[in-house]
Amino acid sequence: MQRMMDNAQRASNFLKAISHEGRLMIMCHLASGEKSVTELEELLSARQAAVSQQLSRLRYEGLVIPRREGKAIYYSLADDRPKQIMEVVYDLFCRTD
């Protein structure tokens, strides 16, 4: 029973993290591959401070991982679980057949 409760808590934290429109958009973009903060700013038409704030929350939840290359910081999904969720969200809300 404790394991089920722990899993429910992790799932709840994940869903809370992606329930914000900005974080959800970041996750959608990262589902297609690693992006720099600058790329995410351009894709989202958002200021660096706003993007960094949302990335910080996603990092805290363990959903994204950073990689530094010189002055640039690149982000990617931490594992396949967020990508799988983003694919389902895309299929449900974005696919136009």
C-alpha cells in the first residue's frame, strides 16, 4: 500500500508540474529533442526569465536535465515518461486528422 501511495504522489507531482501552460509547452518542445534556453525562448516567444523560472520547476521535479556547453545551457527530458505523456497529450489535443 505504501508503494502505491508513493507512486500516486510522484504521479501527482508530475501532473502538477505540467499543468502550467508554459511548462507544458516546454515539455512539448523537448519531446522532439534537446533545446537550448535561447531556442526555447524563441519557440515560446517568452523572456529568458520566464523560461528559466519554468525550467527551474521542471528541474526540481526531475523532469528535465541541463547540460552546459560553453555559455549555453541545453535541456532535455530526464527520461521517456514525460515524452510518452506528451505524445498522448498531442494525440488527444493537437492531432488534426
